[in-house]
Amino acid sequence: MKKNGLSAIASMLLVAILITSCGEKRGGAVNKTGAKAEKRVGVVKRGSFQERISATGNLEAFVEVEVKSQVEGEIVTLAVDEGDYVQADDILLKLDPKRIIEERRQAEANVDAAKASVTQAELNTELKRAQLSTRLSKAEADYKIAESNLDALKAESSSRLTAAATDIQTTKNALEQDNLSLEQTGLALSQAKLTLIDNETALKSAQVSQENALSERDRNKDLFEKKYVAKRTLEETENRLASAESQYNSAKQRVAAQKESIESQKKAVKAKQSIIETRKTTLKYQELNLEKLGEMRAAQEKRSQLQLEIAKRQMEEVKITIDQEQVVADQSKIIAEAQHLRNESSLESVKERLEWTTIRAPISGTITLMELEVGEIVTSGRSAFSQSPPLMTISDLSQMVVKTYINEVDMEQLKVDQMVEITSDTYKGKIYQGRVIEISPIGVERNNIISFEVMIEVIDSPPELKPGMSTDIDIITYEEKNVLLIPVEAVESETSITASAQIGSSNNQFKTDQSIQLKSLSGKSFNGK
């Protein structure tokens, strides 16, 4: 059996066994050189046997959280120091919130404006609906009137005479409206002339300002060339000249536009005068031809029929327009509501960023790393591509672990949940209990040796253990209790051994000719008497 460097713990002295080589039947043992080996007497004990893997590692907290800021800003309050213990949700530090508060005010104003737009869109929708309903009612009424007029013309001649008289009265009413419109157009023409006078006055004033600015510019230019004034003074006078020229050109345009407006008003007056004359002629014609209604009966009926068709077509067009404009009005409301929702979302986002200016502890633990001062500017670590360092690190020291690296040749013996004995140079003589909780599935090269990272939990994590302490660990990979232990030097063959036992008192567990079994840690069993 090969020697594996196994360590044994004795619990109870049982019996002394004389060990000889497997090739000896009588006398002393023979070594590989043929020389007779010296007999040795060893002690066989019953006790516990352990196989261990020894390594070194460093203590660290099982749970470590890096605290980063989700917004950028200046630190105005620092509530903790390195080494302080904090509870989850405790305030760690505060950033200056002024800029984000201003953003919140703007966002609130945007929400209010969007809400007003929604209200306005609703009012516009209702107004448009009412207007379209009125237009439809009018179109339907026009259609009914045209239909009624046609029926009246066909019913009797007296109705036609009445219709002719009505036409005459309608012409008179239209003439009155035209006269009123002519009067209003005349007033508008007078007002346009007054406006022209004002614009011409403004033009003269602008021209004077331009001339003054030009004179001042020329004077300053001469002084500048003589180095009596600064270039800035010259530039300011040139700017004033440009402004004066712009005002002068604008005034000229207004005068020209007003003159065109006056000409347009004059043409409108002439056109209305022409219309009035035409209406007067028409009225006279209607009055002269009232007696000839019999001859005009067919023409009037035809005209009434045409009016009926026009009214019907207009009514259908209004219905189509109602549907189209209603869709537009509804769409405007939907757009306003969508903008309102976007602005509300932006406001909630700003409120959330404002809350982030107060940074709180994500877990309970001890601050193990912090290099901050009040007044420092921190950057946001919210982006996945952010390279900003953490503000601080919080470690839960109630759950300590040891990270170590185990040689690949020992990995076959290593399993999760194996017990571990941990010692530290800081606290000599104390043994802490641990347990293997994680074995890395991937090996890494360290000092030209492939090793696997192993994490060991320190059971109950005593408070004196601190992150960074170096430790020695013994991982118990195999253990047998209450077994017969013989010195490892007694094993000279992988296949068999010969052991002679001296039987002592009757209280011994071994009897003459008793069958026994010896078992090695590699799993081999040896039977004998």
C-alpha cells in the first residue's frame, strides 16, 4: 500500500502488534536488497483518522456591496466615516439637489402646461362639435327651404307671385346690406389713410435716426482711424447704424404695404358701388317684370329645382366635413393627452433623481472602504458603461469567508460542505470552524500551477475576525472514527501485510484464531487471522 502522508489521532491504546514483511513467514523481514530487515514494534490504537488538505487564504466578508451614486453632483453632507456600522436605509451622504430641484420645477410647469393643453383641446373639441352641428342644422334647413319653395311654386300661381314679391324684398334687403357694407368699407378706407399718415411719420423718424446713426458712425470711424476712440465704440455705432437702417427699411415697407391696402380698399369701394348699382337695376327689373310672372313660371320652377339640388349637395358636403373635422379635433385631444403623459413621466423621473441625491445604505454592515470629502463632485454610476469608482464599500462582517486556492491534484478529494479548521497568526492557539460552500468550476494558473478557487464559510463568524487577515486552513477531506490505527511505516506492500499480535488479558478485544480485517484509506481491505 502506498504512503499518502496520512495523519492519525490516537484515542485509546488497545494492543501491540509486531509487523513483519509480507514475504516473511518465519524469522525477520527481508528488505529489497535481500538483507534481513530489523523487526520493529509499533503501537496499534483505536481512534479517529483524518485526511486533510492544507492551504492559506485571506478573510473577507461574504457580502460586500459597492455603493455608487445614480446621479452626479456635489457632496454637501457626509453622514458616516470609514469603520462605522450602518443599518439598511441609513443616510450615508447627500448631494446638492439645487439643480434637480430646478429641473423638477420646470417639469411641473411642463405638466401644468400640458394639462392646460388637454383642457383646451377638450374645449376645442366641444366647440368644433357645436359649430359642426350648427352648420349641419343650417344645411338641413336650407335643403328644407329649397324643397318647400319648389313645392310652393308648383302648388299655385299665387305662391309664385308671393315668391316674386319675396325676391323683390330680398333684393331690397341685400341692397341695404350692400349700402351698410359700402359704409363700412369707406370707414376702413379712412382708417387706412390715417394709418398711412402714421406710417409715413414713422418713416421720417426712422430716416432721421438712420442719418444720425450714419453721421455718428462716420464721426467715430474718423476718430478711430485717428485712435481717439476704441474699436468697440466704433462697432457699437456700426451696430446702431445697422439697427437704424433696418428700422428705416421696415418703415418703408409698412408705408408701401399700407398704400397697397388703401388701393385695395378703394377698389373694394368701387366694387361695392358697382354691386349696389347692379342691385338697384335688378330691383327695378324685378318690379317691372312682376306682371310677367306667368311667362317666367317655368324658369322660376327650374331655378327652384336647382336650388334644391344645391342645398342637398351642400348638406351632404357638410356631413362629410363633420366626420373629417371631428377626427382632426379628436386627434388633437389625443396628442395633447399624450404630451401630458410624457411630461408627467418626465416629472416622475426628475422626482426619482431628486430622491437619489440622498444616498442610503443598501444593506446593514460596516463601511470598510471610503475615500470621500464634503465638496467632492461624484459622477453617476447608473450607466452600464460607467467607469466611476464606488463611493464606499459596505461589508456584512457577520458572515466572513476565506478565499483560498487548491492545487488541481487535490480536487478529487474536495467537496462542498466539508468541514474546515481555520487558524490565524493574529489569534494563535484559537481554531475556528468552517465549511466549504463554493468550489470554482474553472481553474486558474497561479505560479505555473493550475489551482481552483475555494470559498470557505467561517461558522458563526467571531467579531474579532476582520477582512484581510491571513489564515491557515485545513480542509478535512476524509474522516473515520473509532477505527484501528497502525503506523504507516508498517505497510510495505500494496497487496498484503502480515501482523502478529500478543494476546494479553482476557479483557482484550482480540482472541486467539480470531478473524480480523485491516482496511487502508485507499479503500483496500486485508483479511486474516
